[in-house]
Amino acid sequence: MSRFVCGRFELDLSQPRIMAIINLTDDSFSGDGLRGNVTAALQRAEKALQEGAEILDLGAESTRPGCEPVPEAQEIERVAAAVEALHALNVPLSIDTLKPAVMRAALAAGADMINDIKGFEGQGAVEAVTDSRCGLCVMHMQGEPRTMQHQPRYNDVVVEVADYLARRVQVFDAAGVARERIVLDPGFGFGKSVAHNYSMLKHFSRFAVEGLPVLAGLSRKSMLGAVTGALVNQRLVASVTGAVLAVEHGARIVRVHDVAATRDALQVWRACAEAA
């Protein structure tokens, strides 16, 4: 499916799109948290759009390994303020949250998409988004953020993650949610070892359950540092390489910190793909 219904927008995913990360958090793993500063979020969003971003992903609660939950009221306040400030940019606004109350508040403020690391498994999560036109990013995670990297185990990570995503699609089918609203995310780094992550990247095309588009989020993650030895703020080349490999294997959206470099790399990839 190349048509993605995303709130105010309908996106053509026949070509890969760049989603820029805008962290409103205090403790982002990548060190770029804005601590709820809406002015700084607007400036970062404008820069990302100038560099080629086509979707903005706003998050007010860190989901890095070992993180602590953010109070729901604080998350709602930061998300709603950011959505209202960025709404006039006329670009899809995605909210990275696993809390149904935050989902509802974000949609009421004008968000176009909800990105849930728990695959909308939380009580009331599916109901929070069913009756809107918002896009849905359904992600796989083994465990929960504080403990997810404590010895994750799979018999076959690719098969098990693909099966999980297929089951979540069935849940949305039963709720009457149009498939044009759904993108899938295998969840790099969310309850996966380094070996699990690279197996998923190698076989990424297998996550396109029922032909649905798949999102890849590898930017600056520890799987990249594990093979390069680079610290978080030194993983630009590895992040861009990961994004291109994901696109080569079928990713329709790449979620990134470094927009301009990813844009340039994908332009080269596209020129090669379209060459005679």
C-alpha cells in the first residue's frame, strides 16, 4: 500500500519519506532533549523541514533502555503545547507515546499520527485512536523500556516480530480501522540484542505484513555503536548507512535525527534505483 492516511494529510509512500525526531524530553538517549521548550522545538522543526523532513515525530517521554516514566500530566502539557505551536507548519505531526490519555490529548490538539512503542496494547489505546483519521505506527517491543535490554530472547526474531505485527493488524481490523492508516515498525533496539537487530535489518522486507508500509528507526542507536565503537553523537555515518539499507530492503519511512545527511543519501539511492 502506498497511500497513507495521516490526519490532515494523505501521504504517498511509493517513495521513502523522512520522519524527523523532535525530542521534548529531559533525558533523550541521544542528548538532544529539549525539556519541553516549545520555542526550541519550533526552531528544530523548521530546520528539519528545511533539510527535507516530511513528518515530525514529537516525544515527551524518553523510551531509552532504563528510562523512568514521565508523569502523565507533564507529558500531556508538553505534547499539547508543541502540537499547537507546530500545527501551522502544515506537515504531519506524529506523537510518540504509549499512554491513551496522551493520545487523546494530542489528537484534540491537532496531531496527525500516533506512534506507540507498545503496539497500542495499553488498556484503551486502540479505542483512543479508532474514531479519528490519525495515522498509526504500530511497533514491536519485548518487555518494557526499563528492562527491555536485559537478555532479550527469541527463537527466531524475524518470524516472531512479523507474527506479532500481523496480530496487531488483526486487532485494528476488528476495530474497523482502515489499513491505509497503519504503518508497522519492528522496533530496532526495543528488547533486541545486537544480533537480533541486524537479523531484522537483513530481513526487513518480511515485516511488510499484508503489504503494509514499514518504518525503520535505527538513528544513533546502540546497535550502530556496537559495530563501529562510535559514541552516540558520533554515529552520523552509521545512522545514514542504516537508513539507506532499510530503504533498500523496503522501508517506506525512516525516523532520523540527522535529516540533511539522510536526505542526501536517499537522493543518491533514488538516482541509482531509477537509472536505466
